[in-house]
Amino acid sequence: MEQHIFGVAEVNQLVKQLLDGEPLLRSLLVRGELSNYKVYPSGHHYFTLKDPEGALRCVMFRGQASRLRFRPENGMKVIAQGRISVFPRDGAYQLYCDALSPDGVGDLYVAFEQLKAKLYAEGLFDPRHKKPLPRYPETIAVVTSSAGAAVHDMIRILRRRFPIAKVVLLPVRVQGVEAPPEIAGAIRYANRWHVGDLIITGRGGGSMEDLWAFNDERVARAIYDSELPVISAVGHEPDVTIADFVADARASTPSNAAEIAVPDQGELLRWLQGASTAMARSEGKRLETLRQKLEALRDKRVLQDQTAYVQDRRMVLAHDQQRLGDVMRGELSRHRQRLTALSAGLDAMSPLKVLGRGYAMVRSPGGEVVRRYDQVSPGEQVTVSLGEGALRCTVDETVERMN
């Protein structure tokens, strides 16, 4: 009997039928490390799962890949679920992956950490981007579900604390695939039409899956781009979402968001009463000071007697004149005494006084006082000044010393 000769395609097809018919290979879980991970323009994902002893080629088609909630990366340890089959064209068997999850942690947690790291690196969490909340908002836009208990709690607290603020509800779904685009769209709508002075977005508590809409990148970027301040109020106090990191303020609960958004009217009333009391006390002190000044002015003599000021100035002027006269007379007396003393000194030193006592003063023809005998010569005329009058004499003889 002649043996059948198979074509390559027949062999590959036979192997495919054998593998597809094996129940164990129709749905199995495979643990390994991602390697050579590539995403093609078609949307299909191709990668290799490997461990220390082997490697397995894998493919995840676009439909299954669109359900991934995290971004697979090379070196990540994962668990892949799928079926083993052969692609007849190249005869290579591979794992057709239907689902992929991180090994050891949930895929939501990995997706959360990946998006958190990405947005942090882009600066969406930077405190410098945070806008201050208005102190007394006139209108508050609330982006949440209209059917949840959270919105009723917020409205109740807002009415109790600050009833003059207007609340505008922008109803959205807060859970499910449709929730992220609705939340992001409502935030953009509130900004475009300036629906309020402040936005509160959030929902009540739940599991990580329930809160996942507020971990969506579209919601995070809508909050970051918002020109209106945004308060994130998602879940209970331990719950943390990406929206909490991006928002201008984070509230531990929706009720806490309402408390943060507006002041307490009771506290405001007490503050106003205190300010009113302080203003009244301050104004009372000011009026009392003015009253005392007015009474002091009223008792002044110038207001009681219109000529009193002139009389007082006249007395001051007379006193100043008296003082100036006394000072002037004292100065004149002192100068007069000094003049007398100087005159007496000059008189005592005057040569006329000497002449008056019988002495004479001889002057040469040139007018010089003759003190020595050799200042003149015989025959010269000299002038002799006496106590009274003078003599013109002719020198007969000069001698050095009289005997």
C-alpha cells in the first residue's frame, strides 16, 4: 500500500485540528514574563511569554485587547488566559490570548499606578496648578449621579450651611463604561457656560471597580483643564482616586465636599456679630475722644472772650519788649564801662599828660621825635612841644651827656 504524502499546509492543518480538539488546550492559564511586546496599527497585540526554561508566542486580537485595564510592559509578570492553536500559514503554534492580568496584583491596581505615574510626570498633580476655592460661592455645579445618596447629602449640607448659594446639578453616570466621558463632558460643559463658581464631582463609596470612572484619564484631564476650581469627592475617606490628585481640593466624602465648598452660616453670623460689637466699641471710643476734645475746646478762653487772644498776645509782646529793653540797657552799660576803661588807659598813655607835668618833646626838622643827641646837628631847627604850646629853637651845640 502506497504511503500518503502530505503537503505542508495539510500537516499544519492536521496539527491545528489535533490541538483544537484537545479540551485541555481550549482554555488554559499560563504564567510568564512579558517579552517583545508590540502593538500593531491594526490594534492586535503580539508578545512572548517566557520563564527560565522556555518561551511561548502569544497574540491578543484587538477586541480582547480593548478590554485591558492596564498597559502591559516588557518584564511584567502576568497570567494569560487563552487557547493553544496553530496558524496554518507558518506552522507555528501560539497562545491566542483572551485575557491578561498582572501576576500577584489586580489589573486595576496596576492600571491605577501606571496612570498615576504618567500624570505625575506630566505635572498634573503639581500644587502650583491648584486654584484657590472661592470663599463665598454664589453657584455650585455638582457633577454626580442624580439617583445616588451622595447628591442628596451634599444638597442637604449646602442648604444648611450656606442657603444663599445656588446648586446646579449636572447628572451623569458614575459607574460603567459610559461614566468617564459623561463626567468629563459635564466638567467641560460647566466651564464653557460658566454654570457655577465651583465644581464638585464625585460619588458615594464602593469597590475599586465601582469608583473606576474617577481613575479614568479623560476625567483627570478634564479636571486639570478646568478653569473653575474643582473639589473631588469620591467614596469614603480611605478611598483615593486619580481625580483626587488632580483636583484643586480633595474631600474625604461627598458630605465633606459640601462642608469645604461653603462657609457655615452659623459661624459667619457669629463672626458678623463679633465684628459688629467690635465696630460699635471702637466707634464709641472714637466718639468719646471727640467729645472730650470738643469739651476742652469749649472751655478755652479764646472761645469765651473773643479779645482774650489779642490781650494775651499783647501781654506777651509787652513782656518781650521789657526783656529786650533790659537786655539792651545792660549791653549799653557794659560797653559804656569798657569804653571808659579804655579811654582812661589811653589817657594815661598820652604824651600830652607827660608834657603837662613839665616835660617837653623835641622833634627834628623831619618831624621825628629826638631821643638821642646825635639825631640833630648844630644849626638845625627843632620843634619843642610843651604842655601848652611849642617852641621853635635852633641847635647851638650837641653834647653826649649833661654834667
